[in-house]
Amino acid sequence: MSTVRTSLAHAARAWVLLAVSAGVAHAGPWAGIPLDDLPKLELRALTLDQQESRWQAATAAGFVRVATFDDEAAAIVAFDREVEMAAAVPLPAVVVAGADDARGDPSELLVLRSRNVVLVVRDRAGGATAVAQRVLAALVETAPAGVYREKAVGERVLEWDKVGRLTVR
């Protein structure tokens, strides 16, 4: 039953997104957050995911995980999945400036979506909303040029751009 309810919720949200997109012009997708700006955002100990365009960084009292998707529909599906995985009990909807959708406890745990980007923010010191707003404000529509990091894995080369998007060559 939960799977059916979740599937219906995904379909309804995708339909609403299509309906709104068809009638209202809105900004394009985010490129992400420039990784060179992480110290200014008080983020450190960056970990780049080797499977997806996702990264995680530590805060003073927790972490921020950021995933960038090709479009809003994929981000909505990922947002719903993160909400389900984040807590044993349903997370309530909350309002966070800069987020299109947000669920959680504004002080300690938030799952947020802005356009095509999904964030998870955990802050044991009670500042999850402040951290989330700082990170959301750093989103850019155009990625800085260049490669942030490369890593050879067997015959493949993993390459992350300056906002943490992964390319496998």
C-alpha cells in the first residue's frame, strides 16, 4: 500500500510540475554549487560520489549532501526517496526560503529541493535551516569552467566538474 501511495504521489507531483511549467516560464536548471566556494559556506571534508553527481561535506555539527539532476522531474523522485530514507516517521512539510519543497525538522534535519537539486542537511546544533539557506543561496545556473578532480578507476576515468557533476570517460 505504501508503494502505491508513493507512486501516486510521484505521479501527482510530476503532473503538477508539468502543468505549472507549461503555463509559467521559470528559470532553468541549477548547475550546482561551486566546490571552490565550500570554505566560504563553512563546509569542509568534501567527499565526491563515484556513482552519481552527488557530494557530501561536513559542517561544524553535521553534514550537507547535495545531488544535482538533469531535470526537475528526476529531482522530485530523488527528493521523495530522500524523505522516505531520512526518518522512521513521516517528515512534515516546512518552508525554507529558496527551496521549492522542504520536509523535516527546521532545527536538525531537512530534505530540500530547489529546481533540479536535492539537499539533505543535518545539524545537531540546531541550525539546519541556517545551513540550508546558506547552501541554497550559493546555487549557480552556470558552472565555472574546468575540472575540479579526476580519478582513475580501472580503465575508467572519473571526472568531476567545478560543481561536482560526474562524468565517466
